[in-house]
Amino acid sequence: MPLGELVRLSGVHKVYGRGLAGVHALNDINMHVGRGELVAICGPSGHGKTCLLNLISLIETVSEGSVVIDSLLTSTLSGQARADLRGELIGHVFQAFSLVPALSALDNVLLPLTLRGRIKGTALAEARALAGELLARVGLKTQTHHFPDRLDASQRQRVTIARALVAAPQLVVADEATSRLDNGSIRLVMDLFAAQQREHGTTFVISTRDQRQVSRANRTLQLNEGRLCGAAADTARRTLRAQG
């Protein structure tokens, strides 16, 4: 795997179900993502974007083909090793938020650090300060102690974005991360993504139908009926062949 690459998918198929009843969600996906890139996956709803992101973030496994993350062939890993890699390497922004109802916005953001045992003792104050800073940067400075049921959809989505970034992961996978945000909040989030790229070398793979996000991406790939199509797909195939 080339040194500049973080993610590579080769000949990936994803089928749900078996036999004639099987649904082919993804067909022959070939793509790579360079370290520090922001790659936007575009396409109509229901054409495989969420499935593709779930494979990249190791939530699901491929039916055929390979997914390589940080030079590791993920199909050779045990379930626990996949979970460990996901926890250490990847931040995920879910469409459904997946916030813990019993935790405040601040404690929801801290959750990735809490689960990894990184905020014991004196590190707690620093972690809480970082979580508060991230919430402020997405426009939630005054909502840090609010519980999810006191937040609207836009606010909950921004909490999930801050949570995905708090551990400074190498890779952030974001599924329609700004779909519920207004123009001002979208700018805040995209500025934060750009800052994470500059300051931490964070790699982003996002699905979106928002041209404001597309305009900020380093590259855009189009997914249609489970296939990468057009010039993006041709470029991906040529690049993968050239790299071997």
C-alpha cells in the first residue's frame, strides 16, 4: 500500500441476503483515499453511500473484495481486532446521531475517550476542556450540559460531529453530516473539518448531496446504483492499477 494512502477498496461487492433474494448494494468498488484528504461520496439516496461508509469504517464486512485500512487487510482481522482498530483509528458521524440519552452533550462528546480509558486522573480536566472547545466550535457553547432530549436535530447532529473528532482519529467517516444544519452551521462544521486536516492530518470520507460540502472536498466520487461511475470511477481504477 503506498505510503500516502490510508484507505483502499479493491473489487468490493456487498450483497444482503442470499440467492435470488440477494440485494446487491455495492458492485465492484475500486477506490483509494489519501492521508489528509477530504473525499466526498455523492449520489442519490438509497444508492449505497451509507453501505460504502459502513465498510470503510469497519461496521460491516464485504461480501467480496478487500478493504485495506492503514496497510491492514481488514478481512484477516478477528471481530475484536476490527473493533479495536475502529476504536483507535476511526471517528464516525452517524445519520441517526446515536447519542446516549443519559449523558449531557459534553459527556457524549467525551465518550470515545472514556471508553478507551484515556481520561483518568489529571487528564480529565484537559479532556473536558477539549470537548467543550469542540462544542463551541460547532456553535454549542451554551448547550454543553444539555441532555439530548433538550437538543433539536441540528444540535444533536453537531454533538455527534464533535464526538467523532475528540480523539483526533486518523480517519473520520461522516454520513450526511450536515443534512440537518443551516448555512451558518454548515460553514462552522466545514471550517472545523478543514482545521482538523491542517492541524492533525485527519482524513475525511463523507457522504453528501450538498454542493457546499462538495466544493470543499479535495476529491468527489459519484455513486449510482451501487457503482462508482463516470470520470471518478475511471480515475480510481487507473490509479489503483498504476499503484499495483
